[in-house]
Amino acid sequence: MKEALRQSLTQKLQQRLSPLQMRFVRMLEMTGPEMEEEVRRELDDNPALEVADRMAEGDTGGEDFHETAEQMQLADYRDEDDIPSYRLEARNHSADDRYYEPVAVAGDGSLIDCLMGQLSETDLSERELDVARYIAGNLDDNGYMTRSLTDIQDDLAFNAGIDADDREIRRIYEMIRTLDPAGVGANDLRDCLVLQLRRMPSGKNRDNALEIVSHYFDLFSNRHFDRLMSAMGISREELRDAEDVIRNLDPKPASRIGESEADDRTRHIIPDFTVEADQNGNLTVAMPGNIPDLTIESSFAAVEDEPPAAADQISRRSEALSFISRKREEATGFIELVRMRQITLMRVMEAIVRLQRDFFITEDETRLHPMILKDVAALTGYDISVVSRATAGKYVATAGGVYPLKFFFNEKVSDEGNSSSHEILAAIKEIISGENTASPLSDDAIMASLHDRGYDIARRTVAKYREKLGIPVARLRKKL
């Protein structure tokens, strides 16, 4: 057997992104608030970077500032109804008296805190409270039990060192199911509704609702009302009253625990763009972000203008000059990336406005034209991946509301027509809203109605768009 050593030459073409390009791609995907945080972080980390035309401290732009501290605090609230009563009370105290400002506290806490607070008022021992806390820890955010009691018993023995028998765990679990909110500790939706109905005062409508959920839940959920009335021996009016009771129950009893009005106020969308239309049909696109203009700090920029120094001086200052040069290059690169991001986003948004001009003028969803990433890429000259990143997580504010940029992308329903998916969705929603709820339209009937309106689509397409709208099938839309 002979061994041979051979040498071959191959040629490959490989594309790699530079660190600046990778950072630009990441910055392009950021939303407005995320980009503002990135700029603030860079300003803190890089001494060579500063905000351009920064006003002198204490300068308010030539305008007198007479707003008091109390008025500034009141301006933090959305409207007058949100201002707490103590903010509007007069302080009838002398200057020597102490005044204690009310401090905002946290909400109701987590679900476990809520349940353990109620159990602490019972006669359970410390050991039993530990078992209860372990059981409550297996409830999800909606209050449903996620594991079996057998698995919980094994975990208590192996992980917590608590040897509890089946009877003790069952007793504590049933006690948790009696706590507020009603329905907590349920195993499924039917069990959750039963727990809530048992808390309600007895009555004809409540008793019928409890029997429906306990024994005929499948018939009720599948909307088989005729079979349900026959099985229970009740009239249509009695079934309607019982259905109203069931509809008023909460399928997620613990979902609101831990939330507060302050959380609701902070859940808002900050649009990255604004589009305004005037009376003549002219559209104006703007980026209302708070990203400041950046520049190189004067002391770092002045180093380039210094005259040449002697060799011994250069040797002593080499380390300092290297640091200054590196930070200046990083600052220059960051300024260029921010500028490129702003230009890219603006060009993409202007292309979307140009392609969807009819919608931005009328605010009518049916006026949306078919548009895909490739159309915007062809208009801007960017790659499809750049357009996709530039529109991800971005929103635009118009006179009619705030829309995600992905809202404007939709394909043609068919190759022959020029109807967009939004137009078909609006037509399906209109057809279903006008149907007879006692005999809802099937997908075939909706397809036939769409054909009468000039939309040639298949039944499976109707089903796909109906599910996209969150509308159930005809059988589940049936009402009494």
C-alpha cells in the first residue's frame, strides 16, 4: 500500500459582514425607544461623542419658565380624571408643620401572594401553609392547575422534604379552590365555570346554568341547542337566560391579579412615523423620534489639528493618542450608522406611503393595494432583508389611528384579479355581520356571496381568512 501526498487548489466565494454592518443590521431592527436607549448608552460609554448644539445649562430657549414643581407633577397624568384627589387638596398647614407626601405603592402582588394572604387568616399550621404554597406555585397566570396532585405529592417529598398523604394534599387543594378570585385552582374551563357558579346565589337561571356546565357542557359548547333543550326539558327562553349567566363568567379568573391602572397606562405604542394628509391630498411623512443630533466632542476633534510634535513627545503620548483615535473612530462610525438608519427607515416609509397612497388619504382598509416586500425593495433599491428588518416592530400614526407597518403588506388573492387580502377580509366580515345568527352562513355560502361581489376565491381561502379574523365556524356562531 502506497501513501501519496497531494496538493490541490480550490476557489470559493464567501461573503461576510463587517462588525459595522452587523451593528447596522441590529440597529435597523430596533424600535424608536430602543434606538433612543442605544444612543444614550453610547453617549455614556464614548467620551468622544456628544449631542450637537447642546443648550447651556439653565437655558430654556429664550422663553421664561414659570411652571411650579406641583404643576409639573400634575402634568404627568393623562387627564384630570386620573389625578388623585390628594393632589387637588389644599394644604392648610403652616410652614413649620410636616407634610407627608403620599407614596404610590405596588399593586396586588402575584397570585401566590394573594392566595397565601387569604390562607394566613385560616387555622392552617406552618407545615400546611408550606404545602399550600407549593400547590399554589403550580397554578398558571390564569389560575388553572398545571399538574396532578400525585406529581405535587412526589415533589413535596423529594424537593421540599415534606411527607404529605393524599388526603392532606386534597384537603388543602380544595381549600385553595374556595379562595378568591372564584374559579382559581380549576383543572379546566368547565371546572372553572362550575366553581364560579357554585359561589352564586341559587336561582332558576343559575341552577340551569350549573346543570348545563356540569352535565351538558359538550352540547352547549358545540351549540346543539335543540338537543340541549330536549335533554333538560327547558324552553328556549330559559336556555337563553342560562346562557347569559354563563357568558358573564370569567374564563381566566386570575389574569387580572398583579395588574394596576398604572400598568395599563404604560402599555402604549410609540409610533416611529407619522403621516399627515392635507386638503389637497398631499401626504407628509415624518419621524417624530427623540434621537438627538450627534457630533464629535471638541477636545477629541482638536487633536487632528495639533502641529506635529517631537519624537520623544510622541512616544510619551502614544497611548493617549491611541485611545483618542480609537474613540473618535468609534464615535464617527456610530454617527454614520445612526444617519444611515434614519435614511433607510425614511426611504422605506416613503415607499410604503407611495404604494398605499389611497389608504393614507381615505383611511379605508378596502383601499389597500396588494403589496409585498419585493415591491418596496424595487422602489427603494434595498434588499428584501433590509426592508423586512426596517418594517419589523415599527408603527405609523395617521389621523385614523396607529398601524404596524406589516399591516400594509398583503398579497393578491388570485393572479387574475387585483384584490388585496384586506379587501377580502373586510368583505367576509361584512357578510358574516349581516347573517342570520339563528342560521349562520357556511363557508360555501360565504364563498357564493363573495362570487356575487366579484371575488373569485375558493372555499378553503374563505376558511383561512375567516380563521384569520378570529371568527368560528357556522356551527359555533349559532345563537338562540
